[in-house]
Amino acid sequence: MILGESNGTTSSGEGASTLTAADVAALVGGELRGDGSAEVRSVAPIDRAAAGDVTFLANARYARFLAEPRDGGPVLLVSPELAETPGGTAARIVVGKPQEAMLEVLPRLYRPASLASGIDPTARIGHGARIGRAVYLGPFVVIGEGAVIGDEARVEAHSVVGAGAQIGARSHLYPHVTIYSGSTLGERVIVHSGSRIGSDGFGYVFRGGVHEKIPHVGRCIISNDVEIGANTTIDRGSIDDTVVGVGTKIDNLVQIGHNCRIGKLSLIMAQVGLAGSTWVGDGCIIAGQAGLSGHLTIGDGARLGAQAGVFGDVPGGETWSGYPARKHSESLRASAALFKLSTLMKRIEKLLKDHGL
Amino acid sequence: MILGESNGTTSSGEGASTLTAADVAALVGGELRGDGSAEVRSVAPIDRAAAGDVTFLANARYARFLAEPRDGGPVLLVSPELAETPGGTAARIVVGKPQEAMLEVLPRLYRPASLASGIDPTARIGHGARIGRAVYLGPFVVIGEGAVIGDEARVEAHSVVGAGAQIGARSHLYPHVTIYSGSTLGERVIVHSGSRIGSDGFGYVFRGGVHEKIPHVGRCIISNDVEIGANTTIDRGSIDDTVVGVGTKIDNLVQIGHNCRIGKLSLIMAQVGLAGSTWVGDGCIIAGQAGLSGHLTIGDGARLGAQAGVFGDVPGGETWSGYPARKHSESLRASAALFKLSTLMKRIEKLLKDHGL
Amino acid sequence: MILGESNGTTSSGEGASTLTAADVAALVGGELRGDGSAEVRSVAPIDRAAAGDVTFLANARYARFLAEPRDGGPVLLVSPELAETPGGTAARIVVGKPQEAMLEVLPRLYRPASLASGIDPTARIGHGARIGRAVYLGPFVVIGEGAVIGDEARVEAHSVVGAGAQIGARSHLYPHVTIYSGSTLGERVIVHSGSRIGSDGFGYVFRGGVHEKIPHVGRCIISNDVEIGANTTIDRGSIDDTVVGVGTKIDNLVQIGHNCRIGKLSLIMAQVGLAGSTWVGDGCIIAGQAGLSGHLTIGDGARLGAQAGVFGDVPGGETWSGYPARKHSESLRASAALFKLSTLMKRIEKLLKDHGL
């Protein structure tokens, strides 16, 4: 490997090609209005998109940016109800979901940075570790004894894989990740910078006047196609295992306690915390900063609102919110009642007084 | 030191020996029922424990797992009220607190990974640093000028100890820990991966149209037998010191602001935040995601509920919860009243109207 | 560079000189009472300040510490209303804002550690990276291809700067920082240990039975004079950019989602979370653990209380708090009404019953 070729975090790559507005319309299945020969080479947000860019408008909040004078006009993916928004564009493509349509366009304009493989000379590989085919190990990576790194996996600078831990094929650890011993990552798992997988859980028994540490010998199992954001922490099990199911996505700064089990295809947003031994089903959505106490069961397809404080089991398919969390409709009703109450309180007190209560 | 011998995070070690059910019963002081000669070599959670494993059952939630067919039966530590739970076991040991009893068994089956000592050739040691006896410094560790590392301390891969900082004997820094200058760790302190000890607090004075930074020259003092979870941040004092008392345990992703003082043997759970200059007494428990504003005093033995928003002092021994936090009994009563209110609101409004209010 | 000269995190430096009480009084514009020739060489908190120290008293909570016997007396900066607090001092200096006054004194007693420049031999610099004048790159630093490091910037041990990222002049990255590709830091930016700048946002489209990842090609732009605490995460934009404005200060463990735009001179305290595409104005204050949902607009000068759950736009200049957040005065009134309600509930129920409701 050539020094520097893959130093640092992955680049998003360079503009890879040129499309015409007609190409874009065909790609996204939208209705072309304007100059089909207008060329685009990159995407840009609507407030700075200019000639040569493709951008999108799906929310009236951003419509005013279109009117701002700029050097030439971009090609605009636009939802039907905003299609007539005034402003200078080279061409417009009317499509139901402009933001999703951008997903079709992006890979045509941006190629992922070429993923160099190779083992940096500074990477440290412990005895008995098995390194797959076409693996990338970046500068100062540390692979523990007996660890397994699957084919085409990428371990970026400074990441540490503990003794005996396993990283599945095509997984990608960004810089500064720690995988403790006892952890297993499936295939195509992405772990962003600074996340800690498999650290000891918070478990003590108060004996002899001290908090005696409970040894943690359970595992931490991350299934295929999971993505984990930056600076998130997932503890290993104490005796049981901690498990994150296939295709679940976890945001930044999330805490998953020991012995938790999270199902498939769930979404867990930033700063959520799960205390120990809580089970979350498949297809759940847990919004930002929600907290779940320990030993709960959250059914498949449940949704928990932002900042919800969940102290009991939640049936599958239901949406709960608030503190303490209840069904979302009940929480909304309680919240509305509270703000109404504060306007009625003086009258209620007068009424009680009038009735000698 | 042999390359690779201690790369990566500490393993939990291998099954170290074999015990019989009778051995286990004697060890935990429990009542043996069944085959005292049944052998165990490892622990496992109840949902996958089989012949050769010891497991436990202390919560009816998990009883159903015992009935699942499996290859042979484990030795089961079980609480008296669940002792008759149906299911296949090689032997049962009835004991008051099965989970605590497991703590007696674990060290007999798992030996801590042999802790190699030695200084990795890639470790960087600053001028005037003092390294104790039988210390382990892992790959790419950086020890600043004049820092002190106590006997038998372990500093794992990539951790950074700032100039002049002190790490007490037998302390253990997992990979990627940062100890800023001005920090002192006592003996047997454990710091999990990615925690930052002694960073500057959040202090500014608005002057001359900018937020002018308050220099931080106070210290950050972590006492003996403290454990700190992963990705936690503890700021140094501005002029005063930040202090964490003996035997206190802090979970993952916790924020401790500048000038905070936490007493002995307290427990601070994941994602808790303490603003600056708040003092927490001895033996307190602060549950997950609770937040404490600045300059508060929390008395000895106080307990704060999960997500509590604490804006005032809490007397010793009391339990507070909710937002804004009040005595737990008051918070519960208020919460119950609120949900009842939402069902009464229409009638209350009618009553007020009937009375011309 | 001499090995070890700059290993580890920056020290606060040593006591640099000696001042007399008269010098201090002149420096802060205060009224000297007592021995103007008393010498000070360091600052200390009031509970352990002794002869040779300068300390301050601005809050009656700390007054009792002044009375404790100690070896000699410190020089005390004290607010007018506490000027007569009993206790042994070598001299007192009465001044309106003693804590701010300390800011004048600190730089006279503490010089910043001498900031060695130089590139550690273990630092890795990618092809085409441009390294400015008098830069410090610490041990095991990784600079990606084509990255730009401005003059006099300091990149401490283990930090990683992604391919093409830019770090402005005199900026300071503490150890273990990750700057992803696509990020640009202005001048004099400080990033504390473990923060992650420019990681992918949390964006997926559910298609074909999986959560399909939205590519992130937007940038992450951190303006001049921003300070970012430890273990904070700031995501890059998806197509739009994430922007933090000039002079804004961000505390530890904060989450800033993709496409957020934060204005100038705002303060964002620990563990705050901003979901994606939320815009925060200039001069805002967001207190600890507050959470903001996505696509909101927070006006200039708005203040959000600790743990506020903000689900709607907040007009400039207003203070909001609570969950769901409302104007602070309304939240206080609702909270007061709730606690009063819980004491009235039985009587209200009797009244309704008496009226057949």
C-alpha cells in the first residue's frame, strides 16, 4: 500500500460523471419541464445550487431560496405541489418524493472513494489473528490475539479489535472504534468513529461495604447490516448476551445496557438510553433522548416518542410518549389538559371555596 | 513482551476448571436438589444453558426458557419461590439470591486473562515520567512529561496520559482513554474505553462581544476504587477541583461538570448530567438520564429517578423524581392526578360554566 | 522535536510570577482592604486557599469555608455584599464581579504551557496534504490525503484528520479527535478529546424491506472561534451542509444532526441533542439535555431550558422550557397548577359527584 493512499476517513469521492436533465428525469421516473440537455455534475442544497448542480425542493420552508439570484440555474427535483415555485432553474423534474429521487441520482454523480485494501505497516496484529482477503487495516490499528477480520473489511486508523473478537466480511470500522473481547460483528456492519462495542455493563452488588463488580462474561453480538453512529456505547452481557438484530440502525451517543436484545430493522435515534436486560422487538422506532428502564419488553413495531421515559412494557404496534410514557394519544390529552388547567385553576379554586370544599 | 500477547482489550479468560453441582452448592451455601456429581465448566444464560453449564433463575419472566428442550440440563441456581419451575435440569441449588450467588461461582470458572506486563515498543513516554513496577503500556500509548504510572497499572492501546497526570497502582485504562493534565487517579481505578478525564469545563464570560474562555486550572481527582464507563466525560475544575469519591461507580456517557464533588460509594447511571459545581453526597443513586443543574447539594443517600430534572437541593436519604424533580411520592401523585384530570376535564369545564365561572 | 516535549495533553503551565495584593487590586480595579504587600503566586478554591494564594468569594454558599483555620490567609476577591464575611485573609479586594475579576489575574499567574511546534516522527501525513507554518502534530496523528492544516495549528496525539478536510490557523485538536472528510474548521477552533466532526447523519429510506442508507455528501463547516467539548458528535450534511457559526460554544456529549445550522455566539450545553435540519439563531442559549426535533427554527437570542423537549419553532428572544416546551412562564404556571391539582383532586371529584357529573 502506498503511504497516504487511505490515510484518514473515507472521502465521499469526486464527481464521477455528467448527466443531463433528461437523464435525471429518466432515472427518477419524473416529468421533465424545461431544457432536457442541461448538464449536472454535482448535487447541492437549494440555497447554493447553481448551474451544473441538481437540487431538490420538497418542503415549502425552503421555497424562498429558489428565488435568490445565482449564477445560472440548477436542475430541480420538485414535488408536484411546489412545481410552480418561482425561481430560476435550468430545468425542473416533477416527482412524488424528490428527496428519495435524489438517492437514485447521487450514486451516478458520486462514486465511493476507491477503497484501497492493504495492511498499513504500523498496524499491530496479535498472535493467531486471522485476516481475510482484501482487508484494509489503517495506520495504528490494533488487532488482538485470535481476532478474525472478514474479507474486504475496512478497519480505519486507530481502531482496536479485542482478543478473539470477530468482524464480518465487508464491515467498516471508522477511526477510533473499540471492539472489546467477546464481541462479534456480522457482515456489512458499519461502526462510526468512537463507538465502544462490548464494554462491561454497569453491574455491582453491595457487599462488605463496597460495590462489588459483577464480572461480565456474556457476549455482544451485532448482526448483519447494522449501522452504529459515533460515540455510541453497547455493553456486553453479564452472563446473558447483548444482541442487536439484522438491519437495525443506531444513531450517535446511544447507550445500550448489558443483556439488551434489539430485534431486526429497528431505528434507535441519538442519545437514547436502554437500561439493562430490556428487549426491543423488530421494526421499532425509538426517537431521540428516550430512556427505557431495565427488564422491559417493547413489542414489534412499537414507536417511542422523543424524550419518552418508559417504565413499563409497550405492546407491539403502539406509539407511546411522555413521562412516564403512556399511549401517545393519552399523553397528548394529558398535556393539553395540563395547559388548560393552568388557565382554569383560579376558577376551580373559587368554585371549591364557594362549595365549602 | 511478545508482540501480540496483550494487544487489544482484555479477554475474560477461558474456562479455568470444573466444578460439581455439590461444589457449587457448598460455594454458595444453597440447598442441593438432584445430582450432586453433575459437572459444570462454564456459565450461560438460561435460554441457552445446557449440560456443563451453570445458570440461574431469579425472575419469573425468564421461567419459560427452562422448559425449552436442550441437549442435557444445566445446573440451576434458583430462588425458593421459583424452585419448582418445570424444566430439565441436571441439578438445582436453591438459594436466596441466585444472581449474587453466581458471583461466587464465576471466579472459579473464569480466571481473568493473564495480565501481561511490559511496555510495548511503540509506547511513547515523555521526559521525567515515572513508570512503576510491573506496569503494562499497550501499543501506541502516550505518557506525557512528568506523568506518574503506579505499580501494576495497565494502560491499554492508544490511551493518552497528559503531562504531570497521575495514575494510581493497579488502575486500568481501557483503549482510547484520555487523561488530561491536571488529573489524578487513585488506586484500582477502572476507566473504560473513550472516557475523557479532566477536560476543560464549559465556562465563558461574555465580554467585548464574544464568549471569553475562563481558563481552567483546577484539578480532576478520581479516588480509589472508582469505575468509570465508556465515553464518559469528567471536566477538571476551573479554580476549584472536580472530585469523585472512593468507590463511586459511574456508567457510560455521563457528564460531570467542572467543580463537581461526588462522595463515596455513589452510583451514577448512564447519560446522567451534572452541571458545574454540584455536590453529590455519599451513597447516592442517580438513575439514567437524570440531569442536575449547577451549584446544587444532594445529601448523602439521596436517590434521583431516571430522567429526573433536578433544579434544587435534595435532602439526604430522600428519593426525588420527575420534572421539575420533587419527592418521589409527590411526583407520583402529580402524575396520577394529571392522567385522571384528562378524563375529568370536560366535566370540570361544564361545572365551571354551570356556575358562571 | 525532542521526544516527550509535547507528549500528552496540554498542561496549564506553571505559576509564572508573583503579584502583591496591591497589584491584584490595580489589575481588577477593586478596593484594597488590608496588607497591600501580601504576595500571591497561585489561585486556589476558597476551601483550600492559604497564604500565597488568591481566591474569591461571590456566593454565600461558600462563605463558611473562609472561617476554616488554615496556614496563613489568602488574598480574597470578594463581592461588596460579602465583604465583611468573617475569616482570616491577608488582604481583601472588594470588586463587583469577583469571578470575572479572577480572569484578569489568572493569565498573570499562569502562562499557557509552551506550545512546542514540530511534527512527531510517528505522525502520518497523506499525499498532497498541506501543513502550515509552526504546526504541531503529535504522536500517531493521521492527516489524510489533501488535508490542509493551518499555521500554528495543534493536532494532539492520535487525532485523525480525514482526506481533504481543512483545519484553520491556530486551531487546537485535543487527543483522539476525528475530523471526517468533508469537514472544514475555521481559525482558533478548539475541539476537545473524542469529538467526532462530520460523521454521517442518521438517514435511511425504507425500501425493499430494508433501511437503505442515504449517502451523505454535504459538508460540516465549523466557523472561527468555535469551541467543542469532549465526546461531542456533529454530523455532516446529507446534501445540504451542517454549519456552526462564529464564536459559538458547544459543551460535552452534544449531538448535532445533519443539516443543522447554528448561528453566531450561541451556547449549547452538555448532552443537548438537535435532530436533523434544525436551525438555531445567533446568541441562543440551549441548556443541558434539551432536545430539539428536526426541521425547527429557533430565533436569535432564544433560550431553551434544561431538559426542554422542543417540538416547534421558538421565536427570537423568548425563553421556553418543559415538555413539550412552551414559553417558560406558561411552563412554570402549568407545573405549579399540576402540583396544586394533586392536592385538590379529591375535592374536585367530590364536587363533580355532588353535581351529578
